[in-house]
Amino acid sequence: MTARMRTPMHLMKAVALAGSLALLSGCEDPYERRARESAAVHTATATSSPTPSPPPSRYSDSEVKGGFASQRTASGALRAFAERWSNWTWRDVAAQREALAELATAGLRQELLAGGEQPPDTRELRRTQPAMEGRIEVVSFKRTTGARRPAVVVLREQALERGEPEEGGLHYTVYLVEAWRVRGGWAVASWVGQP
């Protein structure tokens, strides 16, 4: 083992990579499975026919339309979203939210834009001048093909206040994400940070 491999930074990267590989090695999202089972049970009990009809699709046609900035590849969509997600300043946070929405499917787009309905406390923003600087460490796809590509994204993020790093502000965040093929390319359908 070299001295380089013993540094905390390399250890953190190795742990993040090992965790993402473990997540992608065939694990299934338990919430998605429960939702499918619940929909199947609900459909079976709600119908009076002896053969239950299949549960309705979770995704409407309008949900699979990507934003205006859909990307050519699933990886490109996730990387573009991650760059915007982890690099912003107090001055451009509203524009960043809109840019993220353009890279997202309809459901995620609505979530992102819903946060912009409340006007920010500009006095507090000017006082603290929050910002985030981030770098993509890992984008790892689950071994699947097709129009829906689940993945793990690991970002190295540094929170800033008035241009200076916050104490304890440097951290790695793991995101469970999904890219969908949409008209014109790929868009981000799910972006969930893990504790």
C-alpha cells in the first residue's frame, strides 16, 4: 500500500466508489417495488372482474417530454445536471434552478420550479452570500439498457459563505438518479441525495 492510497481523500473516494458499485450490483429500490405491489393490489381489489387489469403506468406521456436542453446521452444528461446542481452562487440560484428544470422530465421539473415560488430573503442572501462549488467524482450506471437508466452520482461539494469555504462544508454526496430517453435525447427524471 502506497502512502498516496492512505490519504483520507483517496480513502473517501474509494469508499464512495465501493458504495456506488454495491448499490448498482443488482439492488432494487424498495420504494419502487412497494409502489408496484401496492398499485397491483389496489387494481385487483378495485375491479370486480376475476382477472385484474394491469396497474396503470406511473408515467404519463407529458412526463416523458424532456426540457429544452435534453442531452444526446444518458451520461451527458446526468453530468450536465450534476454540474448545475453543485455549482451555483447566491446571485444565480434562480437561473440555475431554471437551467436544472430544462434538463429534467416534467415531474422533476415541477419539483424544481416549485421551490422558486417563494421569493428569497434578499437581505439574508446578501449578508451570507451562499454558494456551492462541486466536482463530479463518479457517474455509474446500473447494468441496464432501454429508455430508463438508473445510476449513482457522487459529487464532491464545498459549501461557501461570502466566498470562503464553510467549516465542515467539504463533503461527498451520493445521489440515486435516473435518466430517461425523451423526445430529442435524454433528460433527468429522478435526483435523490442520500444521507
